Amino acid sequence: TTSQTLGFDFYSGAPVKSVQTDGYGNRFMTETTPAYRKYSSMGLKVGTASNKNMLTQTAATTVYKVNASNTRLGIVSAGVEVWSNTVPSLDMAGAQVVQSGGTNGNVWRLKSSYNWMPVNTTTDGLTTTGNFSEFNFATPGSSHANWKKTSENTLNDVYSKALEATDINDNYAATRLNHLSRKVELSGSPAKFYEIAFSGAEDDNVNQTANGFVKKADGTVVSTAGVAHTGSKSLKLGVSAKKGLVYSIECNKLTPGRDYMASVWVKPVSGTASDVKLYYDKGATTLGTSVSSGSSTKTSGSWKLINLKING
């Protein structure tokens, strides 16, 4: 097998055209288009100080089968990456921002990926050059129907970590990070970002004031030895009639008709009797209540698990 580089990007020096020849003599040419050639704002800062100088990011990669003269015989595969500065992001306080300029900055991120998936191909699986249609970067939705969106990032944090994305079938997957976006604490699918939530009272997310976090209402975070179900901390409620962990979210961020489940591990400070329940409220109206922790049969040592199903 052999590989030959035919072209480089003038500014970054990255290879943009190469030919690979396999052991049977088949020749395949790969052409790559840097993203800054499609999105001028991602280009050189020289002459335009506001440009982002993102020279190594890719907008399109196409593989052709070619003959000995490098004439294109057909398309083997093609994929594009759409970039944008309008993908929503969450700051550390849970507020959603769009970093398309102004006080929030101007940040270009990968928005979506498309692949060329033709219905009809030649006998050797190629798309003839005459049946291939270039992707429309200006208006991706108006591209040829054979361009299928395989993924889309729908939410990031302000450090460009992906928090929510969809696949080719519009199924969502989400990731929750701990305070200051340092580590992943929860991932789930098929679920939107606000459809999954977690707190072990381990970091400062539990002390946030905005909705979208599992935060403490009453009680004190303690790290006394032996009173953490996992990790090193728990929430001590103290006297009765207090609220522990609370998760509040707008209904339009959930999926209509989908059932949800809330689960919490609890234990009494002393003895074995306890009466802790989970509640599901919409506004000021309580729509669901779990069984008492004293009635739960799901145990781990002195800890008991209580569940509450929230009907879609």
C-alpha cells in the first residue's frame, strides 16, 4: 500500500488532498476542506482581529475512487461538519447563554454532522460524480435529501463540553457535570439534559439557587464518617417537616407523555424508624407522593431507597 500527499493548506500546513493505493491497485483520493474556508469568522486574525484563527477544524471530508491519473470515478463517502456560534451554552450558575458576540463572547463550536447516504449506488457501492450534490453550508436544511444529519449538539457548557446531543433518529443523550464542569457525574439516554439530574451532596451544585440543579432546600451537608450512602457526604434534615433535595424544572423542557422516576436513599440519625417521602408538585399542587421510607423494602444496611414515579 502507498500514500501520497497532493496538497496542503496554505496557512496551517495541514494535508488537504492525498491518494491511497491498496494492494490490489485501487486508488482512493481524500479531500478535506478546512472549516475557515466555509466560515470566514473562523479564519486568520491577520487583517481581521475579530476572527478566531481556527485553522485546523474541518468542514468537509470526501473520499473518491480515482484512476491512475487521479480522475474521479465516483464518491466512496462524504461527510461534513457544520460550525456555529449560536449553539446554546450553560454558565456555571445554570443560566443559558448564546456566545455569538457581545458580553458573552464569540465562540464557534461544532453544531452538527452530516453524511452522504444515497439510496442508489453503483454495483461497487459508489455514487457517480454526476449524482453527487455538494452540501449547502449557507442553509444546511436545503441540501440534497441524501445528506443525512447524523448528530447535533444542542447544548454545551461555556467551556465547550457537550451536555446534550441528538443522533440520526433525533434520540437525545445528555451529560451532567459537577460544579465548575470538572467531572462527569451522570450520563443518560434517551434523555434531554433536563430529564436527568443527580446530587450526592458532594459538591457546590447542591448550593446553587437557579433551577436545573438538584439543590438542598433545608438541612445541612455533613461529612460525618459512616453517614454517606456513597461518597463522603450526605444531607442531614434534622427536625421533621423539612424539605431535603429539590429539583425544579419547566414542563416544556420535558417530553410530553414520558414517565419519570425520582429516587433517594435515606436513613434515620438513630434507630431504624423513619418517615421520609418524595413529592411531585406542579405549582402549588401536589400530584404524587411516594410510600414512606419506613415502608420501603429496598435496603442497604440502614439505608432505605424510596422511589416516586411521575406519570407522563
